[in-house]
Amino acid sequence: FMHYVYVLKSKKDAKIYIGCTGDLKRRFEKHNAGQVASTKNRRPLQIIFYEAFLNKSDAFQREQWLKTGWGRNHLMKILSNYFKI
């Protein structure tokens, strides 16, 4: 069973959202259906990045790190072509 850390980008305001789930497809569908409070007013959303983990705790720790300044900077670097930095 895999656990995923994912990054969504709002097509409405261009902001990103970082989350963690055991079912990436279902969670993405919930985001775009407006069933997730933190993103319901920022739809439509697209997945721009995800990582898969075998261990739930490892995935959660990665999610928490990506939400820090260091983590967000890391995302901008690894997705530099996407963000045109």
C-alpha cells in the first residue's frame, strides 16, 4: 500500500497546495469536486508533482517538510522548468 505526497496548483490563483493521502486519484477528485475545505474556492486544480512512499509516517514527514520555507524552495528548484525560474 502506497502513501503519496502531492502538490496541486490552482488554475484560478496559481497558488500551490501540498497534501498527503493513501489514494491519490480519489483525493484529487475530492479536491476538484469542492469537497476539501482548503481548496474548494481555488478550483480547478492540477497535480504538478507527487512522490510515493511505502511508509505512512515517512510520507507525512515529507509533507510537513515541503510545507516549510526550505521545502517550498526545494520544490521551486526541482520544478524550475515548470515554474520558469
